[in-house]
Amino acid sequence: MIEAFIAKARELYGEGFIPLHRPVFEGNEKRYLCECIDSNFVSSVGQRVVDFEMSISEFTGSKYAVAVASGTAGLQVALRVAGVSVGDEVLTQDLTFVATANAICHLGAAPVFLDVDIDSMGLSPSALLKFLEEHAAIESGQAYNKTTGARISACVPMHTFGNPGRIVEVIKICSEWGIPVIEDAAESLGSYIGDTHTGNFGCLGVFSFNGNKVITTGGGGVIVTNDESLAASARHLTTTAKVAHPYEFSHDEIAYNFRMPNLNAALGCAQMERLEEQLAIKQKVAEIWYEFFQVQGIEFMRPIPGCTTNNWLNAIRLNDRNERDIFIQATNEAGVMTRPVWQLMSSLPMLARFHCEPNPNAQALASTIVNISSSVPDGWLKHVESNI
Ligand SMILES: *Cc1c(COP(=O)(O)O)cnc(C)c1O
């Protein structure tokens, strides 16, 4: 099977080292970057930031978009405007990228790690409900933890590898407990539940444009919301809480310099122009892998019914840790990059002191999932003449 996999990867991606996911710059990237430099507006004020926010708004169907310096920064600000503060507890999943937990901890809140569903790899509604029924109570509309006495001020589900989680169920449970939901949609630009784009279910959602994501701004992120006042707060907090004035420096909160620079947004504008085309190609690649692994009798992770994935990172599930390790070693030695999923948050040294609920599904996935080649292959995008 391993030899056949390597051969298939070579057929798709050719010779040389094959990364998991590489960015593609085959549109107006260089042109927009040069225009940006020529304009002198390279920093956190500029038309490209506004244009980029508009294209994200339009693409996701979110009313408001606030471009920020990274996905992690976006999560931190989204949590803060949703009301998370020092000493609170924030519910999230044990199987996620460390940025989710970092953002919670940077606000002085304590993450509570819950299990995921095997099929969606996202937060398990039944684990969430079980935790709340066992540990939480509501007082004047506010959920708190009966054991620790802390407020439970938010829940952050994450859409793993672009596959949407059971967000509708999560929101239903959280709304009964008065807990705001912030979607860590970092990996899921181009993913839908029904016809609705991820990021629109919670009170706020956050996408990342790091170099390995579906599209990149070099580094960057965006906060989306359909709530005007949350959007205004997020914008204010990411721009040093400066009160608008032609020349006076007046600030009214301890805030952040988290605005996305115009240079990064210029790159983002060019990337957005080819997003649909890239998503269609990634869908084809995922179908090729799905068929390949079906013949091999190996599970290829598909979206749960009713959902559409952006196919950010393709993932397969092997039988056990040993089989996984052999696969990962052999493929990497052959120059075809593959990777295990993140170590569980509760197993990381700086997060081990936080509460973690029983997590059999997260553990099962953590020892068996492997991410495989997911890039847009060379020459599959329609060639356009660059203006540079
Ligand atoms: C990429 C990512 C983030 C944010 O990452 P940045 O590198 O800060 O943009 C957050 N959560 C998840 C799950 C991610 O994959």
C-alpha cells in the first residue's frame, strides 16, 4: 500500500520533495504587491485591507469582516469581544491546533478540553452536553462551573482540516446554557454546512491565512460576524482602540496592534481571485485520493452528511499507532511529506494542568490519523499571463 501511495503522489505531483500543502501564486500577487509598495501604504492603513475584508465578507456571506495579523490574534480578540475575561473557563476540543488553546490562555481564561466526534473530528455535542449537565449551573442567565466557581464564558469548536463539525447542535446546546460560541474556522475557508459558510453560526468566526492554509496573506487572519457592534469592537481593539480624530492621539481601552498590514492584504486580494478555482481542484484531488484509498480498504476522512469541505488537508485513518508510524516514516523518507495530527492539547506540558474530560475519540484519532498530500498540483490552475 505504501509503495502504491508514493507512486500515486508522484503521478499527481511529480519528482522532488512533495510538501503537504504549498501556496500557489499564479495570479495578480506580484502586481498587487508592487502597486502597494508604490503607493507607500504598506502598513496597517490602506485600501487593500478594506478590499480584502470586502471580498471575505462577500465570499463567506458574513456581514462584517475585520482583517488581523494572524488567526491566533483574531481568536484572542474574538474571545475578548464575546466577553471572555480573566479567571473564566472556555470550552473547546482536545484535538485542535495549539493556537485555539493559546488564544484562550492569553486572555487569562482556562481552557476546558472536551472530546470530539470520530466522523467530523470536531467538538462532540454529546460530550459538551454531558460536561454541562454534570458540571455547570446557570445563574441570572450566566453559566458557571459548580466545582470551580468560574464563569463559563465561551465555547470554541474547531472545523478540523476544513471538515465542518456539528456546529448547529453545539450552538443549540450552548444557547440553552447562555454560552456564546466562537468558531475556530481557521482551516475552513470554502467549507459549508448546508448553504451556509462556516464562521456564520457562532457570534463570531475566525479564519487564518498562514502560509499553509487554503489561501495565504503570508501571515494573517480575519474575524467575521453578523453583529454590527461585535464587529465595531473587534475593529477598535485591533487598532489600538484609537478614537478617530484627524491628529489627536486618543485611546480608550488597553488594546492591540493586530491589524493586517496592507502588504499582506494585497497578497490576500490576489489569492481570493483564484480561491473558487483552487477549491474545485482540491475537490478533484480529494476524490482521486478517496478512490485510491477505497481500493486499499483504508478510511479517507469525508465530511459528515449535509456538509461541504474545502479539502484543506486530506486525512486518512490507519488501524493503529504502529501502522501509522511505519506509513509516516516510509513516505517521508521517500520525499512525500505526511504527518500525524496534532498531539492532544491535554498532553502538552503547559496545558496539562487544565481540566480535560474523558476523550476516547480524540485519543483514537490522535494515534491513527495521517495527513497526506493536499496541494493544487502543478499546471492544474488555468494559466494567466502575469502583468509583471
Ligand atoms: C492555523 C490555525 C489557527 C491560527 O493560526 P495562525 O497561524 O495564527 O494564523 C488557529 N486555529 C487552528 C485550528 C489553525 O489551524
